[in-house]
Amino acid sequence: MQVVALSCGNGGKEAQDFIHKVFMPHLQGFLTAEGEDAGVFEARGALALSTDSFVVDPPIFKGGDIGKLCVCGSANDVAMQGAHPEYLSVGFILEEGLEVALLQEILASMQAQLRLGGLKLLSLDTKVVPKGCVDQIFINTTALGPVLYPHLSAKNLKEGQVIIVSGAIGTHGAVLFSQRAEIQLDTPLVSDCQQLYPLLEPVFQSGCKLHALRDATRGGLASVLHEWAQSSGVGIEVEEDCIPILEGVRGVCEILGLEPFMLANEGVCVLCVEAKDARQVCALLQEGGAKKACVIGEVVAGRGVTLKTPWGSKRPLDILEGELLPRIC
Amino acid sequence: MQVVALSCGNGGKEAQDFIHKVFMPHLQGFLTAEGEDAGVFEARGALALSTDSFVVDPPIFKGGDIGKLCVCGSANDVAMQGAHPEYLSVGFILEEGLEVALLQEILASMQAQLRLGGLKLLSLDTKVVPKGCVDQIFINTTALGPVLYPHLSAKNLKEGQVIIVSGAIGTHGAVLFSQRAEIQLDTPLVSDCQQLYPLLEPVFQSGCKLHALRDATRGGLASVLHEWAQSSGVGIEVEEDCIPILEGVRGVCEILGLEPFMLANEGVCVLCVEAKDARQVCALLQEGGAKKACVIGEVVAGRGVTLKTPWGSKRPLDILEGELLPRIC
């Protein structure tokens, strides 16, 4: 089979063949319940669950693809509630005529991430729609797992707490911008797309006090800080000089007139921690491989998000308005 | 706001406004964790989870719409594992330019089904893609809940067990066929789309022995019976005369040359039960409102699925090949 046919989604013979020949070689080892409508698992205590649809364009980009992105993205959303992502469900929406080779590349990439994260698949769904009804491939993933570090919330921020980022910001967004057909910038950048739980587990277990945790996806760092400031009724002040940004990302931003604070990330999180624990949290993140993890600011009295420039002046950090670039995740 | 703008999915200010103005009036009361990346809930014991993407065309049809369909469809898949659907996650993929009034109608319909099923929303995601990248609206739902009646499986069938259907078959498929733009048949039929758990709860609690349970969606009754026969390595024999089919569905099938056994259902399930309990299971289903619930056949030695015609002859019941009609759910 070279391309996906409409009959691959008919719920009959071709659909069974399609699943067995194309999906199973990559996903079988991770499925908990082949051939049933629902997967069953044993649970005890608090579980966190998050759903996300992935519509990224192009489906394969530098440093990742929609398969890697959907596993990382949903696992990260669960990790952001202080939980260990253990299970996943996946729903594919495929366009009639999609190259099977492209689908297989995406499935291989999912397989690698499922293995890396020790994730199991509870449920798998495949729909095929007529040509023109969807652009190539969309994937929805739902991840869940036990809460290890409870009570993280956007409403927890209080004056004096410290804001940390786990890595250089804006890279995923800059890669997508530069790779999009209408732009086609040549840059050595690769997406930051990665699973964050392995990085965070030592922090959860350290005894350090975390108040809020969020991965800075659509809307970027600016969006997380604004949501936190608004939800908690506080101000946040960040130092522009402290925020790690790769040279290549600065370059893309200059050429295209973008703010790196608003660009999407897929493997960078923002942490709000107790001031006395900030140094230890940064050290743990760095030991885990997040070499650029650092303090970027603090929670202050007042409202809104303020950026302190390298010249000592202050300006409001704007939140994204309009749409920078659709389909970045 | 009259139509959905691309910026409604930007993760920034417009996205927040869009969620609060359009989604929250309908869904707020069901959300467990507004403003967080993941919902948290307490669990104990075995849970069943199922995911499904809904791409039905048209999004509003006689007897339902994509909003009703996605809640019923996912809740039903969980119920088919003997579980009580309690939680749901929902991911919307919206086309730029979608009428907000259409979206609101769909959300109101979801709200009614969430209330009816006593379901809570753990996680909500919204993506907006440029015009032409998706056809109006696709929804992915993932449902989960505690298993009350464990060990139902397509692999459980043994000779002598009895096959029951909960209602007249093929109605949803016939409605979609007759309403599709290229066909436009005028019929009084309405989709059978409904939540099945309330109907099944008394059966789960009755002490009757169920072996397998499946809702007959894509591929219809024929697909369920074939999957069961194959998974269990048995034969299944059904009596054509016993299978309930509405007159209107027979009419659509005659005009269009279709087999009702292959048409999709969205509120009809197939049960495989111990022979001695068959009468009681039918009675419980009928008391619950499924007036047409009845025995249609039995598990036999051999392989494959056989249809006994009203004239006493036998023929193989074919499984769907090719694609009857794309996007029926």
C-alpha cells in the first residue's frame, strides 16, 4: 500500500488490515488492549489527565515531527500537574491519499517516544476523511498518570516567589517559522520538542517547594506569565538579560520582526518556586541536562507582567494578540 | 463574534476570550480544572478509557449533531467494557470562518449529554486551523470510568452462547446516507445516537452472565459479529427475521442498494450472553426503554458469520469491504 485509501477507515476488513500492517509494527508492544473498544488499567489515588490535538504544519520539521510532538506534548501537560505520565490514547485523522511512508515515519517517531517515556497506549482510533477534508494528518493525544507532586496551580503565586525557565525559549516557534513554505529561512536550529517529566522528577522528589509549573507552548513564555499573574492576582517582573534565547532564534526574530517571548516551545517549562529553593531547583534541572535552566524573575506586588531591560528601564511584556503563525503544534 | 478567527487558537488573549465567551457558557459547570493544563481526579481500581475522533458530515443531522455524537460515542465505548463513563476530555479542531452560531448549537448539545450522563470534563483543548485545512469542525473525545463488570472481551465467545441486539439496526447510517448532499432522500428517520450506559447498568447489576458487549458503529452489526467470531475462533449464526430493522431503514437500503447489517449505529449494542440468561437480559433492556431488544442468534461450532434467511437457507453475512460512506461518525 502506497497511500491511505478512504476504505482504510471503514470499520471493516480494509480498516483491520490497515491497522495491522501499518500501525501494529510500531505500536503493538505499547497497546494494553488490542481489539477492544477501551483499554483497562488499575489506578489508585489522584490522576492527572490532559488532551491535545496536534495540527502542526509541516508534519515533519527539524528536530521532530507530529508523532514525536503529540507524545511529548500530552505527556508534558500531565507532567505540568506534578504527575507522572504513564498512559496515552491516540486518535489519528488521516487524509485520503496520505503517503503511507510518511505515516510510518511518524509512527516510528511515536514509538521511540513511547519507549523513552515508558508510556502505554490504552486506546487507538483511526479515521480517514476524503481528500481535502483535512490537511494530511492531525493527531489527538490524551495522556494521564498519577500525581506525585499535588497542588501545583496557576493560582498559587505570591509576592517573593521566584520564576525559573528550564531552557532557551522560542526555539520550536522559530524553527516552524523558518521552515514554513512561505518563508523558508535556512537556519541550523532544531525544535526543542522533548519530554519534560524525566527532567522534573528529581525536582518533585527533592523537597523543594514548587508553586506552579507550565510548559510554554502556544503563546510562549509571555502567555504563561500573563496567565499566572492574572489567575493569582499578582505582578511578575522578569529580567530580559536573564532569559536564555539561542542566537539562531534571535536571528529569526530580527529578520521576521518577532518577539521570542511569544514564540512557542515544546520542551521548555516555566517554574514558580519558593525563593530559598530557587538555586537548588536550577542545579537539579542543569544536572538533568537542562544546561540553560536559570532564574529569570520574581513575583511582585501589583498586576501584569513587566520586563526589565538591560538598560534598567521597565516595559510591559505584551501578551500575544492576533495570530503569529497558525499550526505550530 | 460571528465566525471563528484564526487568532481564536493563538494561545493568547483572543484564545482566552474565545474560550470564555463561547465555550464556558455551555461547559463551565462540567469542568474540573479551569485554567490548568490537566484535570485531576481520584481513582481506585480498574478504569476503562477510550478515545475517538468525530468527523461526521454534515455536523448537524436528524436526531443529533457532532456534539451529541462525540459524548455518546466515547461514553458508549467505555460502557462496552462494562464500565461507568464518568469523565471526558474534549479536543476541538475548528476551521477558520466557522459560524459561531453553529459551534454554539453543538456546544449546547454536548452540554445536554454531559448533564444526562452525569459526566465531568477533565480537559478541554481548542485548535483553529486556516480555512481549507479541516472541514468545519472535528472533535476528539476520550472517556473513562470505573469498570463495574470486568472481563468482557471479544475473545470470550463459546458455542451455545446467545447473541442479542439492543435495538433496530442501521438507523444512524441510513440517516446520514439520506441527508448527505449528494443523495438528499426525504425520510422521517432520526439517528439512534444515544448513551447506552443507563440501559446497561441494570444488566451489569442483574447477575446475568455477559461474555462480550460492543456497540455496532462503523461497519455495523456485521463488523461486530465478524470481529467476535474471529477473535474467539467460533462461528456465529443469526436469523435474518429476528434482526430488528425500521421500515424507513429498509426503504433507504432498497433505494440505495445497501445492506442494513453494514450500516453504522450510534446507540445500539450487541451482547453475547449465557443462554439461560438471554430472556432476562432482553427483559431488562426492554424495561430500560429498548423496546426492540431481542435474541438474534447464537454462537456455534465452526468459523465465520452465517445468516439464516426467512426461507430456511443460509448464506455468509459479508463484512464491509470498500467504503460505504465516509464520515458517518
